[in-house]
Amino acid sequence: MRSEETILWAGLADRVRRGDSSAEEELSRYFYPRIIAMSVVRLRDPEAAREIAQDALIAIVVALREGKVREPEKLPGFVSGTARNLVNNHFRVLHDQPKTVELDPETPSRHNLETEAELAEQRQRLRSALLCIAPQDRTILLLTLVEGMNPREIAGRVGLSLENVRTRKMRAIRQVMDELQRLSRKAGTAPLNRETLK
């Protein structure tokens, strides 16, 4: 028999899965400071900790929306594991040297599995979704995804505060995801593939 706490987490996870924006805000309010606290202890870098907390929440919301969290009643454990993985990845990026991996020529690529027509259709949906958000939010999102800039750099570029950039980035990602899901349902196709963003 499940406890009240596990029922609460399962309910919150289900609300996020169904696209309830208030549930996403509730999840963010509860876990954001906890992820930052854990990350600061590990990284000793508040700025990097805030970036990891933001990336972790985005990854968690995406996983919940796509139904990829197998035990939603254990949501805190999933959040902790996601944040821990991002912290570990951060250390690897800082300290590891790039490794060259030779692929077998027979290894199928994404382009062998999906036709160019499907990728073109997905890119068109992405362009349509980007047009549905405010111009300044679109600029922030493109500077993040295309130019790889962090919120502090973007703040200097667009003349906004660091927190304002973070808020707008989260909002823009959520709005684009919502629009992509709507367009995918309308077209009767699968949701956007990450290959489209390359």
C-alpha cells in the first residue's frame, strides 16, 4: 500500500505528464533550490549549479511528459539522479579529453533510419513553433541552442538581467515544446526528434 507521500509524487508526475503548467511550476519551486544546494556542494560554483538546476528541471519535465519515468511515485529519487548525472557530466566535460571512437561503417545512422522528408517536416514544425513565441524569447532560445551562449552572456547581448534571461529561456522552451506537441498531434506524426535541432 502506497503512502500519502508517494501518492502525492505520483499525482504531481501525472499532472506534468498531462501538460499541467501549474504542476510544472510546483515541481520547479520545490526541487530547484534543492538541486542548486546539492550542486553547489559538489561544484563549488553557484553559476554552474544554477545552470545544472535549470537543465535538470527541463530534462525532468521532458521525461515526465514523454512518460519515461517508470516509477513516478519515486519522483524525488529520479530528480536527484538526474541532477547527479548532470553534475558528473559537468566534471567530465571539464576534466576529460575528447576520445575518438571509430564506428563500424555498417553502423546505421539516424539518417538511414529516418527519411530526409521526415526530417524536413520536423524542421518545418520547429520553425513554426519558434514563430509562436515572443521575438525576444526566440532570440534567447536561438542564442542558447545555436550559439551555445550561457544566460550571463545572453543577458549582456540582449540587455536583460540574468534572472530575466533564465525565466524567459524556461518559458520559451516550454512554449516551443507545447507548440511542437500540438503540431505533431495535428499532423498525426511523432513528436520532434532531437536530430532536428542539429
